[in-house]
Amino acid sequence: MAFNQEKYVADLTWDELVQIISFVCNAEGKESEQSYALGLLEKNFDANPSDLIYWPNEWFQDEDMLHVDLTPEEIAGYLMARSGRILSDAPQIDLRYPLPPGAAS
């Protein structure tokens, strides 16, 4: 039995990040694969990706944001902005909503 271990990926690309986020948002794969993908996001972006994906109202600290519909690209943009880790091949992303108080920018 092989176990995947989440790790920091120094050469993570924009397309890979968007694919990982899409995988999680679309609930693709097995539960263990979902857990691995979310763990990979957590390890690579110190920005609480699980809250941003599943509980955006908590992430944005705004109860009106519970049902906000973010694209995988927007989620990637918010993760990069809040964590301060900007991928070298990432396009300019216009964020529709302000970062929550205390977030990096």
C-alpha cells in the first residue's frame, strides 16, 4: 500500500495549481485523493485553502460570502495573495472581493 505525502512543490505551475483546485472543487476522485489534494494546497499556500473552498464566509470573515461562487482561478489568486506566494507563471488576477483583515497582500 502506497501513501502519498503532501509536500512543498517549489516549481508548482499556475496550471497545476488550477487543476488541483478544480479537482477539489469538483469533488473528483476518491476521498483519499481529495484529502491529498487539499493537503497539497495547505502545504504550499499558508492561506487556509479549505475554508476558502468550503466556507468562504469564514475565510473572508463575512457571513454574506457563504454562497459566493469563486472560479478555480480566483481561488488560486486569493491563495497566492493571502500567502504571499506568487507563482512565477501566474497571470494577473483581478480579485473581486477584498482580502480579509490581517491578510498579506
